[in-house]
Amino acid sequence: MNMTHYMELLATNQPWNLIIFMAIPVILAETVAITELYILYTRKMSGWVRNLNRAAGVVVGLYFIGIITHLMVNAVMPITKAGEWRTIIDVIAVSTYLIAGVPMVLIAFQELGILHKGQSEEKKLGYHAIYVAVFLVFAHLAMIAGMTDPSLLGYEGAAAHGATSQEHTMTESDATSGHQGGTHK
């Protein structure tokens, strides 16, 4: 079965890529989501749950700035330049993963007082809830598209194109080495 670049990223360099690109951001974002439900239900805008929510929101937002920047420079741009997208399924998987980070960045900016200054706590709580919902939608779209076989829309894989099994992948080693796509020689 062929894989999207999203799934290939998570599957290579085990367990590190899975931890860096999935476990850490998802655990932090889910912490924000779960604590958000508690805060919405109780309306307790202080205490340890709110502090955990705030801390996780800042950390995950700043973390996603790093992930988005890293993947744009070291994966998206080289894959695009080399024309190596594996159908629209691949583009949707990677782009929705990156888009999912944007609401987390907005949460961090709100918590750091950069965004929504002067708004009431109630209004900020509303923005926070919307950002969490948008994150959940895009993160799940990324996971669904990421697990979809791109051959469903015609991708034939490396073997069909006469490439070696070392075809370019969106791996951490490529991303950190500055590899610009194409087939390794």
C-alpha cells in the first residue's frame, strides 16, 4: 500500500517522528480540549485546571510554530518544487495537519496577551472554544486523509515510475539534512 507523506513522516525514524510530530502536539492539544470542557462547564476561570489549560495552550501554540515552520521549509516546499505530491489526498493530509496548528498558535497568542486584548473573560473563553473546535476538525481531517491510500486517486508509487525504493520521503533525516526532494543517488 502506498502512503501519504503525512503517514510516511510518522512511520519513519521510529519512534522519534511519531513523538515529535504526533504525540507531543496531540497530547498538549487534547489537554487544552479536555480542560476547556471543564472550564466551559464550571465557568471556573482560576485554579489549577485553568492554569494547566493556559500552560498547555501556550506550549502547544509555540510548539506548532516550530512544527509548521520546519515542515514548510523542509518538506512542503521541497516536495512541491520537485512535483512529488501523491495526489490531492497527500496535499489534503499535509495541509490540514499544518492548518490544524494555526488555532493552537492563536490560543497561545491569546494566553500571552497578544490577541484579543481588552476582551472580557467570557468572550476570550468563546474564542478559545472556537479555536479548539477548529483544531479538532482539521486534525481529524489530517488523520483521515493521512491514512488514505493515495493510489485511490491514481498514485502509482515509486516502482511504477521506475524510481528506486529510496524515493524522496518526508522524513526527519531529509528535513534536517536540507534534502530538496527528488530521488537519492
